[in-house]
Amino acid sequence: MERVSIVKCGDYQPSRVYEAVTRSINLLGGMSQFIKPGMKVLLKCNLLMRKKPEEATTTHPEIVAAAARLVREAGAVPTIADSPGGLFTERALRGVYRACGIEEIAARDQIQLNYNVEEAVRPHPQGKIIKSLAVIRAIEEADAVINIAKLKTHGMTLYTGAVKNLFGVIPGTTKAEYHLRMKKLKDFSDVLVDICTYVKPVLSIMDAVVGMEGQGPSAGDPRKIGAVLASGSPFALDVASVSLVGIPPGKVCTIQRAKERGLCSDLKDIALLGDSLEDLKIHDFKIPSHKHVGFIEQYFSGDSPVARFINAKFGPRPVFDYDGCIGCRDCEKNCPPRAITMVDGKPVADLNECIRCYCCQELCPKKAVHIKRSWLFRTFR
Ligand code: SF4
Ligand code: SF4
């Protein structure tokens, strides 16, 4: 039976976080159950973009510091790594580590940061959709991966947690190719499951002390949840995490796809250890507004002329807030099908080309991209 531990943690005070992360892992048998002395252990955090820890877009540095300390206490060597959105360069990594508070805790606790921006192409014969994949070389050089995710909503996948966090092992802008090749949510979710089965993290930890609700994964609002969760199974961890914030697991496509492959159980079949999920449950967690009506994406996602037409007329679409936009072009540079062009220094999206991946919203540093339904849809509704 899969096990997930849940431990109450009210804030990011370092000793409280260390205590909560330690307890969550001890409930699973302790760090020595997952790693051995002498191992090189990669801590795969969510470092999506340059955001301060209090913005709740990235894994909080104190959670990472606590995990690194436990890895060290188990006799292994931790390295913090991620491939954030945008270019995968040493310069970009430095900027993200600094902004996210990772550089500071790494210097304080003498934790190694990954600056290797090489990539490797590896076969994955067990993959359902992808039989080989490009990954950051740091993953290949590690003996074990510990997945340290942040509990957030997501414009495309509804929720991002343990499984989706591993998309960050795909180097930089190569991520856009996956969006382009797998335009349907179902296929993209299958790819996320494939990546997860390739990486096989030995342990997954969820930073749910403060998560993100609303227009996640970067334009939403921080929301106190007050918990740290951990599991040997990233799939079970996601089931427990979404249940904690009142999202039915069946609505999350990565969970559905994993379940179909027998990789994931229902909540009732997962052993929940530690504090009570019911007592910590958030009943009014806000999901992205356009996700309240999801049938168009469900039935008309994809590349057929009909799907394109329906989506262009009725589907949710990125809308740019030109007052907030600073013209940085990050959305243009990271749009997988190159559907965005800059006109007079401001982005304009060609909705016939847009594949509704919402990378533009995800990577906008100014929260200047909103996902909205068309006026036609709102009128019919
Ligand atoms: S990423 Fe945001 S701020 Fe930058 S150009 Fe696009 S909308 Fe404007
Ligand atoms: S415009 Fe935005 S949502 Fe549409 S394809 Fe480009 S990045 Fe994705």
C-alpha cells in the first residue's frame, strides 16, 4: 500500500520547517529508507522563474534546506537543481537561485548548486508516449533524485505538484517542443507521467506550507495551507495533496493517466500517516477561473480543423494586460508555436495558432497574462 505522510507546519521558520520535514520523512521510516551513505542526491526543486519565496511560485528555500540537511545526516551529498522556464544557461540559473532565496541558503548551509547546463538524450523504452528524452545532465550524474515540489494550481493541468515538477528535468526551451508535440492535455499528461517514470524519484516532498491558488502556477495568490507532505510515490503524493485542497483527484489529468497505467491509487487505498488530512483540509481553495468549465478543452483539444475552430471561438485564451506588461518579450520567446508577436512593444497572440499551453501566463514576470473565456462563450453560457 502506498503511504503519504502529512505534517502540520504553520510557517517557514527554519527550525519549525526542519522539524516538520524530519517528521514527515521519519513517518515513512526515515531518510535511510530512501538513500544510502555516499550517494550523490539531486534535490529537484520547483524553481520555475525569478520569484521571491514569499510569492509562493517556487519551493521555499527552508524546505530545500531541511531536505538537504537530512540527506547529509544520512551520509549522502545533496545538490540543488532545476531547469527553470526559459533558457537553461549558467547566467539564468544564477539569477533564479538568487531571486528564489536558494543562493542564500546554499551559502548558509554549504549546499552545492548545480551549474551544469549540459543535457543528455536517454532512452525510455517503458515510456508510453516518449521512448527517449532529453534531460539535464545533472540528473544522470546523481545516484538518486529527491523531488521537492510546491502545491499550486496550473492554467493548463489544473494542478502542479510532484509529477508535474519533474517536467523541470527537461532542459530549458526543449520543454516547448513537448508542448508542441503533445497539444492535447491527455497526451501532455501522459508525457508528464513518462518523465516521472524515467526520473523515478526515490522520495517526493510537498511544500504545502503556503501554496498558490487561483491563476497558478505563477500569477495566482499565495494561500496558507499549513502542511508538509512526503511519500515514496509522487503519484500518491499528488492524490493526497489535491485532496488536501479540495480538488477531486479525478479532475487532475496526470492522476487520471497514472491511474490508467496502474501507477496510482484512490485516496481510500493510500495509507495516510501523521496529522489528519481532514483536519488540515482547505475547503475554499480557488482553482483557475477558466477551469470551472473544462469541457471544451476535454473534447476539442488538439490539432484538427474543428478543434482549432472551436477553440479559437469558444476556448479560453491568453489576454494581455498592457498596463502591467513591460514588453520584456518572455512570453514571445517561450511560446511553443510562436503564436505571439510583438506589436509596438506589446504582445499579440494569434489565437488560431495558440495551443492553449499557457506558457505565456506561466512565465510572465509581471502577471500581465490572464486566461479568459471568449465573449462568445460567456454570452452562450
Ligand atoms: S511576458 Fe508579460 S511583461 Fe513580458 S512582454 Fe509578455 S505580457 Fe508583457
Ligand atoms: S499564446 Fe500563450 S497559450 Fe497560446 S501557445 Fe503561445 S504560450 Fe501557449
